Amino acid sequence: MSGRLVALLAVASGMTVANLYYAQPLLSSLSGVFHTSTATAGALVTVTQIGYVIGMLFLVPLGDRLEKRNLVTVLLTVTTLALVAAGLATSFPMLLIASLVSGATSVVAQILVPFAAGLAPDHARGRVVGRVMSGLLTGILLSRTVSSLVSDLAGWRVVFLGSAALMAVLAVALRAALPQHAPTITVPYHHVLRSTAGLVRTHPVLVRRGLYQAAMFGAFSAFWTTVSFVLTGPHFHYSPVGVAVFALVGAAGAAIAPFAGRWADRGLVRPMTGIAFVAAALAFAVAGFGGHSVVLLALAAIVVDMAVQTTLILGQHTVYQLDPAARARLNSAFIALFFVGGAAGSQLGSVMYHAGGWTALTVLGAALPLAALLYWATEQPRNPEAGR
């Protein structure tokens, strides 16, 4: 793989997955525009992530069945139209439906990551996936900053309309740059879905890594869905620009991705997974004392992001080795599993925050990685040579 293609895949993954998170810093504004409560506005994030799970289950498996370049082009075209509808929404239900569709088709990122893994040589697969994932994760983290800044300067509608324009440009760029890639299976669509479910039954490690990441992504989503309420609340009085700057600090956590890829290549998947769980739980403990200190909140945000990204890359590296001919379907099941955790974390985080404040939220955030750590303790260590 050329460095230019890896860079394009990283940028494309980041730009598409960012569509899931543009709404997070806008929740307070949207609740005022559409006259809903902040808890109801928080459902926008949950619905978008549910759409992503739907796309993971029913669209990503097509990456093994169809020519990937054509599939990516079609999905990005639909994403563009859905984002235009979101930007022109005249009611909250219309915005919810548009977000559901854009969330479902933004799974392009999860077609490109296994595509990169398939093109990479065996000895460097972890590093290549790490680089592409660093772009994806940077997109997740910077999406809040971009959304806050654009909304403050030009209004919330421009956030969605601007992303629609970017998706259109990205569709053209990927169409021109991606190599043709023949399907790895030729069975009918319903057999593709059935075989995806079969992979879940066949590979217990797929379910285990998915549950690990569900806990971590649930904690991640709970933190980022509610921290904007803390920053704009009575203790900090942050403006949308202030929230954007804070989100930019959290993006520093994306720097861990290439290192996580190297740890995976060196066979350190299990020990680094356990360390990441401990780090995430400690970060939420720090965040619990940060209700009046933005420094502690920023430190917690960086550590949470680093821990979540580490377990994600280690998990993908493990899952991609299970069956090289089924990487798209394996990725579909893996991402769908943990995005259920993310959607639940977003909604439960909003409920916990409004019921018990920031302290209740941080207790929830710490409990999730600790639960994953207990599950990790039951894992049977693999032969190091087999892991390589």
C-alpha cells in the first residue's frame, strides 16, 4: 500500500464517522430550536448510533459480497442526501429520521478499515490498521470541535450541510483512488447475513472483544454526551467555542493509535487490553473530582480516549485474524456489538446525569471498564506465538 492511499483511507474514515458526533455539542441549541427537553435532544445521538448499528448489521457485510469501490460510492451518495435533509429539517422528528439514515450509511468507515487490512502485508497489518484508525478516531474527536465552531459562526444547519458537501467530494475522491477489489463470496444477500450470524457462533473471541469494546464505548459515549452540559453549566459557563476547544484537547488521545497497532503486531494484545481497562476506570475517578476543575476534566478526557482507542485497535487486530476471507462480516459483527454499548451509554449517560449529576455519570463511567476488566480476568491467555 502506498502512503498516499493509507492517508486517504484515514481521512475518509475520519470524515465519515464524524457524522455520528456532530450533534453532541449542539444538543443544548437544538433543544431550544425545536422546543424539546435536553434529555429528548440527547436521543438524537442515540438514534444516530442506532442507525450505525443497523448499517453495520445489514450494509457492511456487503463488503465481502460486492465490489467495494461501487459500494462505497453508493453509500456516500445516500449519506450526502441524508445530511442535506438534516440541514434543512423543519421539525425534530425530521432531524431524527435524517440522522438515522446518515448514521446507517456512514458505515463507509467500517468498510474501508478492513479493506486496508486486506491490502496490508501480514507483518505490518497492525501498523496500517493503526494509521487508518488514527484518522477515524481523530474524526470522532475533532467532530465536536468542528461542530461547535461552525455552529457558533454560521448556525447549526451549516454543520450538516457542510458535511454533506464533504461527503460528495469524498465520494469522487475515493472513486478515483481506490483499487478494484473483487468480492470474496458470491452467495445471495440473505446467505451473507446468515453467515455473519454464523461467524458470531463460530468465533467466541469475536463476541468477547465486542463485549469488551461495548463497555468501553459505552463509557466513552456517556462522557462525551454529557460533558458539554457540565462545561456550559453554572460552574464553567463555557460558550460553544469553549466547548470546541475542550473537545480539541480530548483529540490528543488519538496519538495512541499507531502505538496500539505496534503492540498488536508484537503480540501484546491481552496485557495492553487489561491496562486500558484500568486506565479508563481511573480516568473516570479523576473526572469525578473535576466537576470544578477543567484541568482534571481535560486529563480524564485524554486518558479515556486513549484507553478506548487502544482496546478498539487491539480488538480489530484480533478479529481480522479469525478469517481473512470474511473481514467485512467480522468487522460488521464486532462494530455492531460495541455500538450497541455506545448507544446505550449515550442514553443512560444522559439519564444518569440529569438524575444524579456529574458524580452519578462518573460512577457509571468507571463501572463499565471495571466490568470489562472482570470479564477480561476470565480470558484464557493465548500462546504468544499463535498470537503473532
